[in-house]
Amino acid sequence: MVEFDPEQFEDKYANYFPQLQRAYKNAFNRMNDTYDSTLIHAIDQQVLNESEPFYNANREGFDIELPDEPYSRLEGVVVDEPHFESVLNEYVEQIDFELQQTFRLTE
């Protein structure tokens, strides 16, 4: 297990790439088990592929910066915007949870 260092997280792709991949994959798997796989795949490939995690020391968790207008990025899936927003918010929360678990920031 790699020791988490908030300063090293600033260069996260050089220092923590395998851990980031694992956390995102775990979040994907959990969401895919709960929601329609077409929607989860679309969110993963068309929205979260452009997301950026940042460590938030104030809450000892992660903020996930999303691209502008995530709903307008969806192609190939029919979903109303309120449902999309709800699923996306839960997915982002799941990524935060998985990152905290991966870096052992939770008890």
C-alpha cells in the first residue's frame, strides 16, 4: 500500500495512477451493479473520462471536478436530465468513497 501524501497528490498521475485506476474501477463496478449498464457506461466514457479528482484537506476527502455541461455530453442513451443528475451525483460520491478507501483515509 502506498502512503498517501496530499502534496504528492498534486501530481497524481505520476504518483498515484494505479490507485486512481483502482478507485474509479471499483466505483464503476458498484454503480454498474445498481443502475442500467448503458447509462453507467455512458457516464463513465462521456463524462467521467474528463473528470479530475482533487484532494480536499478541509474534509479529508476528494472533490471530483466534472466537465462543463455533463448532460449535453451524453450520446447513445436516453435519460431525462433529473435522473441523469441524480445518478451522476451518486457516482461522484462513490468515486470519493473509493478514493478514501484506497488511500485509507476512512476508518
